[in-house]
Amino acid sequence: MSDKEKWENQAKEWKNLFYDEKSIPLKWLLNVANKKDKILDQGCGVGQYALSIYKFGFRKITGLDFSEKLLKIARNHAKKLNYKIDFINGDIRQMPFKNKSFEGAISAGVVEHVPETEKAIKELSRVIKGKGYLIIHVPHKISLFTLVKLIQQLTGLWKIGFEKSFTKKEFSRILNTFNFEIENYYLSPFVAGKHKILGGFLSFLDKPLYIFGFGGHHMCFLCKKIK
């Protein structure tokens, strides 16, 4: 089964269409963005972030994904809500947009799913205007989540294909290399998933690590494009 098919099989798991202002990416977006901005949702899937952004009053939104099946779901959601959002098929490593097409972008758990992460970040730098913003999050390497993921990958239980993790230093270096200056940082805590007993136990073990800046799940970065 290809990675694309694995992601398409996950679509039924994404039942919540909207994120609220408590979501760190949206909280940051509402602080830095203008309602007239052109915003890219990179790796939009079924459109949760794009739909949420629209709900908060932004009207120039483009969602990009490599799966036409997921894009069809996103378009159907937008049509039912009467939201006018452009959903486009494309590869995050070679996006079908002109240079400096957007004032800002959200990349929510996306660039870690391709081996060429640096190429995906370079593309974001290319399509975002100078002094624009990037809100991005990726998995934290020094965490129990990474250990659990590795065990699942080795035993064939991992369901969403290729994924890697980063230390804060590693990912900060990549962002800086492609002209992104980090303005804010947040490490999300480890949250129990379907397996409440095991997840709860791991969440308990993770708390002391989290206090010292380790553990957790995703590292969230708010960046400004400096060139």
C-alpha cells in the first residue's frame, strides 16, 4: 500500500472539521495575519485548517494536497458550507505556485512525511513573500511519542506511512537556512489516543520530561520570512 493510500484510509478518522482559537496554529494566525492575506494550507488533507481559517473571516485561502481523493472530500465540505476555497492537487516538494504568491502559510504536520523535508521548506520560502509568516509543526524527536512510533513502525502497526522526527535544534537550523526567523515556539504535550490505558500511562511518564523541554509531541514554530 502506498503512502497516499494510507493517508486516504485515515480520512474516516478525521471527524472534527474545525479547530478553534485555542489551537496554537490558529491562535498565532489570528495574531499575525490580515483578513485580506493570501494564505496557503500546505498538505491540507480534507481541509480542516483551510475551513477553520475561512470560518474566522479569511477569504483568500488555497489548500494543497497530493491526494485527489482527500481534496474531493475537502471540496465537498466547502461546498456544503458555501465556503469559497481553492483546493489544488500538487506535491509539497514542487508546488504549482509562482514565487511570492502568499502572505503566509500553515504547514501542520506535513513536511515530516517526505524524505526531502528541506526541499519542502525551501518551497515554502519560495512562495511566501518577504516579511510573510509561516506557522509549522513537526514531531519532536526526543520524546516517548518517537519511541512508540518506532516500535509501531518496526512491528508493522504504523498506519500513516513515512514519518520522521526532529530535535528543536535540527528543525530550527532548517528553518533558518531558508530565511525563516523563529518568533515563537510551543511544544505540545503528549496526549493519549485510542488506547486510553497505555496512552494515559505514557502521558503520565511524559510529564516530567515535558517540564524540562523534552517529551511532548509536536514542536510548533511561528516564523517570519526575513528575505
